[in-house]
Amino acid sequence: MTVTVLLTSALLGQPMVAIPKGRFAPLFGLDVGQTSFVVGAFHIDPRPVTRAQFAAFLEANPQWAKGRAPRAVADEKYLDGVGATPPSLPVTQVSYFSARAYCEWRGGRLPTTLEWEYVAAADETRHDASREADFAQRILDWYGKPNRPDDLAQPGSPRNVYGVEALHGLVWEWTDDFNALFVSGDNRQDGDKSAKLMCGSGATGSARREDYAAFMRYAMRSSLTPRTTLPRLGFRCAATEKRSP
């Protein structure tokens, strides 16, 4: 029997969205002859974590407040300017370590890159629009917009067929394995933890070299360190679907 219990409060925003099990061919990571990975069922936030939600975390965990988090887990720009933005906007200037700590505090985790790409490949009517020229161009148009101070107030990409939104055109997002690539299917479920680091030669494993929008995301992730914080870098949380016998 499948149990889809996820504890979230009104303070922490909308309940997570259930994502069904499926197969997906990401831009990188497929072995020769391999066509896709199995992605296990999971849950994910419908929108990026907001400043108000992160403020609740800081109140309960003051060791993560600006000026108190060690430089080993967050660079000198950590939470810069966040207090000046409306609380409903996505929280940015957060490091990988602080994003992961927030999700664990909520009883979840960061999504894996494979999970994030799986959900982000969907548009309003198609579960996988990643091979569709119109969808790819729309994402590139979002990525190509010049950044403005009010950009974080924009809605980002519309709600997709799963009920998840703002995956594109709002902020870049941390993933649990942001600096690694899967080399076998369904790593989280089957216990295979092997991965190959992102590097220039990784392009030889690309499933779709023409998918520049996805390549930009992988390139962005590969440029980060766990303590990096950026004005356009936020996150959302996920949770593995729980099963009982």
C-alpha cells in the first residue's frame, strides 16, 4: 500500500505535489546503449521556498542566521539583501548546506538532479516536452531575459501538468547532487551511489546536444561550490514517497 503522507503547515506553504514514477532521458549521464532512467515516485514543492518560509527556519535554527553560519558552509554573501525583499518572494543567497538543512528541518530533502529535470521537462499539457522545439525555445527566452531588480516578483514558468510551477524563468535551484552525474538508473532507489563528476568531457554522454537550455542548467550547477550563494539561486524541497508492506 502506498502512503503519501507529507507534513507541511500553512506557515511552510502549499503541500508538496506527488510526482508519479516514470522514465526520463536527461541530457547527461546515460551509458552507451541506455535510453532512459527510471525515476521513482516522489513529492516536490510546487514553487521555490520563499523568504517567509526560510525566515521560519531561521527562527527555529538561529545558528543558520546571517553572521552566525560558519564560512565553511556559506560564503560572505550569504542572505545578503534578503531582508529587503518582500517575504513572498523566493529566498536567494542561500548555500547548498543551508538549503539542505532547511529541507531536512521540514522532514524532506533537496530533489536530485534527475528528479528536478524530470519534473522540469513537463509543460502545461505534456509530461515530457523536453524534445519539443517550442518548449525549449520558451525556456531559452526566459533564460535570455536581462535580470532586473523586480524579476523575483515575476511568476516564472506556469504550472505544468504535474502541478509544479516556476521551474524556469525565476531562479536557478539547488539539487542534492548538483555537482555530479548519474551513471546508472534510479540511483536513490537501487542503492547504486556511483556518479561521475561534471566536466567538459561529460558532453560526450549528452543525450540531446541541441538542448541548450538543459546544458545551461548543468553548466550552472557545475560552476557552484556547496558554500556558494547567488542573488538568483534558490531551491525547493522534495520527499521520497514512503511505502509500507
